[in-house]
Amino acid sequence: MPSRSAAPCPTLRRDGQQVLILDQTRLPHGEHYVALSTLEDAAHAIRSMQVRGAPLIGATAAYGIALALNSESGNTRLAAADLCLRATRPTAVNLHWALDRMQQVLAPLTPEARPAAAWAEADAIRTEDAAANQAIGAHGLAAFAPLIAARQGAPLQLMTHCNAGWLATCGHGTALAPIYATHAAGVPVHVWVSETRPRNQGLLTAWELNQAGIPHTLIADNAAGWLMAEGQVDAVIVGADRIAANGDAANKVGTYLKGLAAQAHGLPFYVAAPWSTVDLTCPSGRQIPIEERSGDEFRLIPGLDANGQLSHCRILPEAQQVCNPAFDVTPAGLIRAIITETGAHAPGQLAALHPARNSAHDSAHDSAHDSAHDSARLS
């Protein structure tokens, strides 16, 4: 199978007046594309995790607005579509960022002008995310330079958690983009891929890296600290679903433990994300809403049965009480740098460097985002 590290297969693409997505609930056992034709299709895809990863969720939500306006584009329809999509998942701020942007573009227009404008803006969000991913890759490679030099030709040993590659974005990925860039530059690299119970999304990263021909090893979540203690890890790099103004970062549950272990062993811990993931209206990680998902994700394990069909195996009784937070928050003090499309920045610099601070529309953006953030916390 050809490498996709240079030209990743689209996770979603526009097909006329509908959108095709790669159904990630079917991976890594098979590639299945699903057509989204309605607002409800888009909302379901986000809620059920047919699409996942903060940047991809944002782009899908933008296309959800375009799909909603295909049939009717008045104010009531626009508001209802916006409300429907905001309620799908609370933690990934890119969703609310994309919906804010769609509202700012579409609300002033006449109903007749909105459908074409909605498709154009959703296309722009998708294109811009791909460009941001490429830039994150270049800046991440630069951040790795001292580590690469220290290895003196031996493979750079990187660890990641969950999946933040092209499956989670519209381009090369966030946390995986620097890994792809490192590999493309001819630097030997090996990736420790931390699994993420209960969704097992490390499988997606392993699937990506296998197709790109990048050496990697899949590990249980809790093996990470021991590997660091054994000197087998040079750095940790992860993505994010929301980054607070002070640099605290929410990512797949289990990331916080990686940050603590990295600090204990003097290893750099990087977060890679586009600026759309930075939420200036959220002062710290304590204000980030953490999604609590269904307990059945914990009680059941998906896989292939003896006939090769996707099935679920029960490992806990239906009545067993479980706690299933989808995310945790890594404090800024554990993060060496946050790698965005504009460079690698110290967490405490984010508020001052955020592009919105230099935008003429900053006040309007913040006001809209305040409402989005409040809505997310109540959903």
C-alpha cells in the first residue's frame, strides 16, 4: 500500500452537495466511506465518532451547516442547525470555533446568498486546516532538531497518545505531522504508540504509521511511564481538543499521566495543535468541559468475530458502574512547548501571541465564542 504521509487520503471530501467521510468506527478493520446528505447525518457522524479529532470535527460541523442550508436557509433554519451541531460534543473547541466562523459569515447575508457562501466557507476551513497541519509539521521538526542531533544517527524515539494524525484532521495531522516531517526528512524515527482505553484509538495511529512505513510499536497505556524510566523515549508529542488561555491542554484521557511521567524523567512534552484549538475565553483547564461518554464503551470491546464481522465482546456486566471521561487536562507547567502553525510557543505566551488579538474582528469573535463556551458547558 502506498505511503500517505506526503499526500494523506481525505478524511472528508465534498462531493457536490453532499460530503463523504471515512467512517472511523470501522477502522482499522476496513475502509468504509459514508455520505452525509443532511444536517442530521453530520451531527450523527460527530456524536458517534464516525469523525473524530478536534480539527476534523470543526470542519465536519462547518459542512453540516452547508448541508442544513441546502433545503432552507432562513434565520430560523440557520439558528437551529447551529444549535444542533453545538450540542454534539462539548470538549473540542474547534467545533464551536468553526460554527462561530460560519455564523459570522452567514448571518449578515440574505437567505438566497447563504447556501453558496456556506459551502465556500466550509471549503476554506478544510483547506486552511490542511495548510496549518503542514506548518505544524515543519515547526515540530525544527523543535526536534536538538534531540535528533543528540541521537547521532540513531532513531529518534518519540511517544504519542491517542490519534492526532491525518485521520483526525484535514491534512497531515497535528501531533503526527512533525513525525511525518521527520520521516520525510530522512531522519530515522521510531514511535511508541500509546493505546487509549476504552476507545483504543492508538490502533488508528498504528494503522496510519504502518501505511506511511514509519517504524512503531503499539503499547498499553500504562506501559508509557516504564519505557520513559528505561530511557527508551526521547520526547512525547500529543494533540489537543481544547487549549486554555494559560496553556493548560485537554486531550484524550491518559495524556495527563504522560505529562507527569515525562516531567519525572526530564523529557520534553509537546502539544501540537492549530490556533483554532486555543480558546482565549477559557482562562484555565478548570473551565474546560470534559465529556463523559457512555459506560458501554468501557463494558464492551469492539473487534472482529470468528467470521470476520465487526462485533462487540462484553467484558463487564451491564449493571457494572463505570466512569468514562473522554479527556483529561495536562497543566501548562508540564508542557515544554505548544506547536502551532506559527511556531513552537511556551504555553504562557499563547494569550499574547494569538492571531485573534491582532484581528479587527477580535471583539466580535470573543463575544460569539463566549456564548459558544457557555453553551458547551451546559450541553
